[in-house]
Amino acid sequence: MDARTLAFDGDYRAALDRCLSIRRMVYHIADEHDIGYSVSMLHHWKAFDSTQHILSSMSVDRDTLTWLQGQISSVQGPPPPLGRAFEITLEDAIKHLSAHPEDLEIRRDGLLDNIEDESVRQEILSLADDKLLERAKEPYNKFLSSVNRVIGSDIPYQQKHLQLKQLEDEFGDDDPVFIILFGYVLTNNVARHNDIYVRNIANYNALRSAIEIYLVNAETGQLPETLPVHSPEDPFSSQDFEYEVTSQGFILRCREKEIDADMLWEFEFKVQSNAENN
């Protein structure tokens, strides 16, 4: 990655700015569709990982740290939540089927093959293409409304994950019309996407906390014994990160695992003295 090359050459400000530029670029594709959202989250993670690496390799530089603090917190902010991504994915699917009635007919036939209730079969047969698509879209909008309500709530991450999984299961059982027309892709991965989002928030918050710790080190010449006041929380536990000073720097550790990944995320930062870096 360009950023790491710049850091190796000692141009740390330019290296960090390259990471910020990647975030600015991929932020805009997060609400295009579910695939775009996944790509956006992946590149946010890579940018955070490179920033972590650069901070661990550069000498303590108060001006650069203060600049980065302002950029990462107030200018760019955290990675975006699911937002419009799943809505746009459905809109794209509807546009495709509207433009390709032969594909819609194939899916309608598959739908009819899976419905035993004759009255429902006759209903499906009687619907014009646009009405059939509207019929499929209606329950999904209710599903997505429930998903967004859970994601936007203040309940703990673990409960949120379980509720999203429950919504996925219930929707799959309740609406075969939508499932057969559009597939499971729009309903069986919202919990996973939210996990990826929370993972990125953990990385983002860890970076913000690390910058505060580096700034304390820049002012006092040593790492603080505890996290600075008002440090961002670990989003998996809604508590402060576990903070451990090591022989080379410090570690910020989440207190709860990401459920599906079965992973307890931790972020290690090294501290270079001016002498070591010159």
C-alpha cells in the first residue's frame, strides 16, 4: 500500500493523509448497494489498519497527532451504518426484473411451483408484472424498517445481533413471494453486515483512543496508566476498552467477542522514541 511506503520513507503526514483519502473515497460507495457496502467496510478496515501501522512506526509528533485527531474525528467521522444500502439493492433488483420481463417470468414460474395454496396461486397469476413486484416489495419494506429500528436502538451489541438474526429467520418463513423473486441475499446477511460495521467502529474508536494516549505521551514523556477521560468505548461491550501497557507500547482490547467471527478484537500500538526513529 502506498501509505506504508510513504511511512517507510519517513513521510508520515503524507502516509496518514493517504489513509484518510481512501476513507473519503470509499465512504461514498457505502450506500450504493449491499456489495458496495461490503467493499466500503473492507477498505475502511484497511485504512484503519494502515493508520495503526503508521502510528506504531512514527516518532511522537504532537503536531501530526493533533492534525490527525481533527481529521479522523470531526472531518470524516465513523464508518457509515447500513443506511440505504439494502434499499438500493432491492431497487436495483426491481429495475432489472422490470427491464427483463423474461427473467421475471422465470421467477414467477418458480414461485408458482412452490405455492400449494390454489387461491394464492391464482392471486400470483392475476397480478401484472409491476403489481407482482410491488406485492413482493411491501413486506420487505416492513422487514427493513424493523432492521433499521434494531440497528439504531441502544440495546447491547449481543442482543442486537440476536434480534437481527431472528428478523432474518422470521422473514424467510413468512414471505416466500419475496424470497423466490429476489433471493435470500437481501434478508440473510443483515446481522453479518452489522457485525462488520461494529467491527469497524471498534477500530475507529480504538484509533481515536490511541491518538489521545499518544498525545499524553507527547506531553509527559510516558504512557498514561489508565485510559484518558472520555475515551471512545468498545462498541461490542459498550464499555471502555481494556487498556494494557506493554514493553513496546500498548494494546486496546475489546471486552466482548464479535459473535459470528468468534473473535475478541484487540489493537496493538507501538511507541517509538525520537531517538529510535532518527
